[in-house]
Amino acid sequence: MSHPYPPQIVVIGGSAGSVRVVIGMLETGIFPLSVPVIMVLHRPKNVVSELDIVLSRPDLAVREPVDKEPLLPGGLYLAPQNYHLLVDEGVFNLDTSEPVNFSRPAIDVTFESVADAYAGRALGILLSGANQDGSWGLTRIISRGGIGIVQRPDTADYADMPRSALATNPDALALSPLQIIDYLNNTFVVTNRP
């Protein structure tokens, strides 16, 4: 899929079965990218989560941003537990409004926010999960001219989320985790890395 603009932000969403995929992506060494990368991963509501620590590597920190923190190129951000994460004019906004799709953070909320802020320069990736969160947010990214990628359902531990996203977004690319890594590597080597 050719695209007239290189992405200026990557947003990744996932639920059940997605952490394994994200860890695999982090272990390839393709990060950091030259653009901010935001991850919205569903976590249990009432259990203290240290997912940011689990995902971090000795040479690559995964951060939970604070309210009004600016997005930085190369930053790898994880939506904080029990907050919706929004992006507006280059800064993060944390929101405690009601859960969406039974989730806070909700993938749809972040994807829609990124689509509104970055339009055709956003790349949204939706991974394994057991609900429909992210489908409408990916629609917003694609409708604003951005790129949508969905983990191929046959490679997902939980295929409900990818199936829903592909049914809602037939223009999205359906890729395996290895193909997603290759896509990111090729896109950012060619367009953004020195």
C-alpha cells in the first residue's frame, strides 16, 4: 500500500493476546522509530499493572505519559491504566470519563483523537482482542487519510477484535505480526530514519 505522506505517529491497540505480539515487536529492535508510538492495551481495572515495566527494555523505555506531557519523536508511550488517553496539539490529555466498550483506556478514544490531530499522517495498528474496541477508531484514521493495519485474525490468539475491525474497515491491511514488523521497518527505514 503506497501512501502520499509518511506517518508522523503510530498508534497500536490491543486486548487479549496482544501483549505477546507487542513484546515480539519490541524485541526486534525496530524501536524507537523517528515518530511517537502510542500503545493502548486493555488491562484489568482493579489490579495494579506494571505493564510499562514489563514492556521496557534496557535500551528502550516504555512510558505512561502524564497529563499535558508533550509527544516526542522516538517516544514509546503506553496509555495509563484507568485513563482514556487523548492527543491534542502535540500533548497528551488524560481523561476519566466513562469506559467505552467496557474499557478505560479505550482504543477507540485514542485512535479517534489521533485521527483528528494527525489526519492523513497517522498509522493505526489493531492487534488481537476479544471485543470490538478499536474498529471505529480505525475507521476514523482511515477516513481522515491515514493508514490502518489489522492483525490477521488467523494469527491472533483472540480473533474477535481483528475480525470486527476488518469487517468495518475493508480498506485496512490484514497482516501477520511478522508482516507488521516488516511494514514498520520498511516504512520508517525508507521514509524517516537516517
